[in-house]
Amino acid sequence: MHSVDQFLNIKLTDISVPDPDKYPHMLTVKNCFIRGSVIRYVQLPAEEVDTALLQDAARKEAAQGKQQLSAN
């Protein structure tokens, strides 16, 4: 996964296909963009998630929200 934005749009790079017989049309795809409105859920292995980075990003976002509220 390359990136995710606030609308849950996901950009994937270096895609690999686990079952080429089932999805032969995906063999030539290396990068893709998935629109957030079509995503129902995302399942990630726990060992692949950097929780410290996520917590830090959540703190920064919360701090920015407080600053915007106090400015209005």
C-alpha cells in the first residue's frame, strides 16, 4: 500500500497476484488506485501496521482540529 487519504482512496504499488489463474487480467497491472466509495473494509495483518505512526498521525490531526476550532 502506497497511500490512503481521508476519503479512504487507496493507492497500491508493486501489486502481486496470489492466484494468476483466477485473475489473469491483473498480471499486467503494477499500480492501481481504488476509490474509497467502493471500499467496504480493509483487512491488514497486525504485524504490517505501524501503530506508533498511526497514533502520532491521530494526535497531529486532533491538534489541528482543536486549532481550527479555536480560530473560529
